[in-house]
Amino acid sequence: MKVIPEPVSFEWDEGNAEKSVLKHKVINSEAEQIFRSVPVIFFEDPKHSGQEKRYMIWGETETGRRLTVIFTIRKKCVRIISARDMHTKERRQYETEKTKNDSTVSD
């Protein structure tokens, strides 16, 4: 399923960008790095999809910070809604998937 447009370009809502920084201490460039990280785990978010589809992505920044990013696609741009550190349960699931991915690559 292809959802994220290439090349990836980002659009930020000022209120959401400030919220991520103030509430979660995640700056825009960190959230954007997740879309280039490997591995990345991607989900549709039907529970929070109202007027438009929302998605969730898990990944790591260049410094190894593990983030959950909620986003939508508008006019071929990724519009980030929120970005925060992964919760413990998410981190465990991410590690499991990362380990699976690592073992597949080394086989």
C-alpha cells in the first residue's frame, strides 16, 4: 500500500508543530527524520480518521530517539499532526519488528 508521496515533502500546522515541541519536546526535523528511518512501522489509524485518513508511523531519529508520528496526506504533502516518544508498549512492538527485520536482512 503506497500512501506516502515521493519525494516526501512536509506541511506543518503551526499549532500542531508548537504542541509537539512544547508538550513532547519533539522538533519538526526529528519528526521528519522518522520517514527516512529503517525500519519504519506504518499503520492506518481508522479510530482517529474522521474527515480524512490518518496514519501512524514508528521509527528512529538519527540520534536513536524512537518516535510515534501521527500524520495525514494533503495535496501530496505529509502533514504531521503530532509527534511524541513511543510508549513502552509501542517500543516493545517496534523492537520485535526491528529484530524480525534484522534477521530477514542477514539471512
